[in-house]
Amino acid sequence: MATPIKLRQAQVWKVGSDYFRIVKLERLVVDYKSTPTHNAKEGIHVRTSKKEFCRLIKGAELVQSPKTP
């Protein structure tokens, strides 16, 4: 059985060659930014359900954010 995913604001997930940073996390909705590199300022903002976001990052790697204490 897989361990549950703990989503937090400002997390960065790597899926293939893309990076997804959680911009805003709500109860049922996730706003995230899709970028080609970890530190990119430019990117595509996407708003999706939490369920769809979890499906998107299934098997993804959690990248430690430099702003995390």
C-alpha cells in the first residue's frame, strides 16, 4: 500500500522533465505553476481539483524547495 501524499503550499514536484510548484492549496482545489526548470520564474498557471493533481504527480519525485526551513 502506498503512503498518502501530504500536499503543502510551495512544494515542488518533478514529473518527467517538468516541475510543478503548488502556488495555492485549498480544500478541494490546487493552483500550481508548471515550469521546465526548478527555479524558473516563467510558467503556466493551472487550477485543478486536488484529485486530478494527485493523479498528475503519481510516481513523481518531491523536490526540496530552497525556501523550506
